[in-house]
Amino acid sequence: MTGPPVVRAATAADTAGILALAAEVEPWFGPMLSDPDFHAHLHRNIDRGTAHVTGDLSGAILTGGRVPAYRIGWLVVAGPARGRGIGRALLSHVLAGFVRPCRVDVVTFGADHPGAGSRDFYRRLGFTDGDPEPDGPDGGSRQRFTRYLQRCTTG
């Protein structure tokens, strides 16, 4: 039996692996591989230390903000690795580093979207449903989810 996924800060050497993950989810997140803005955003996150990956590059997360309001900008797990605790490990890792008390927001898929399973993922991790957001680049609905972290809690 293997232990929990190892999560670490991403480096420039991880760019190709992160882009491979992006290629898997472009139909839902819109063009990333050909988008210079996505590449710039990714490199800014790597430089700031707000991009994290699993050791085997089966998952990645980009975050932003600062106390008292953080955001999960992008979380992706490779298709074959989904359902194995990788998303949970990534999210727990970054939540543990946020200065508390704080609010953490994420915009994920709406209830009518094929990716709506992400909604249950966030709910299981203590996020609550929030307001609808503008449709994504795929034309599918989006919704904000929020979690409040207090000083005495851990990710």
C-alpha cells in the first residue's frame, strides 16, 4: 500500500507536466496550451510559490490572494488518477499554508455541467455553495464555493 500523495511547490522544470494536465481539461477550462496568458499565469504562480504539484505530476493546483481572502484558481488531477485522494492532498496542502482566519473561494462547475462532480468534492472538504458565476469558456455554468478557515482548524 502506498502512502498519501507527496505535494510540493512546482518549479519551472514541472511546466511540461502541468501543461500535459492542462491539455486533458481544455474542453472544460478553455484553451490553455495555445494561450500566452495561461502560460504567463502559470509561470507567475511558479515564481510566487503558489503553484503546487504532486511528486508524480498527476495533479496540480494554482492559488492566489492573501489573508483574509484566498482563491483556488485551478485544480486538476489526471484522468487515470482521479478518485485516489490526489485532489484532496493538493487542496489540504495549500489550505495548511494559508494565514488564518481567512476565506477561501473557488469557482467550479455548475450543477448542469458534465464536471459537476467537482461540486461534491468541494462540499466534502468543507466548502459551501455560493453565488452563480458567469459561464465558462465552454459555455457551461459555473458556481462559487467558499470555505472559512479559523485559527484553530487545519486544512
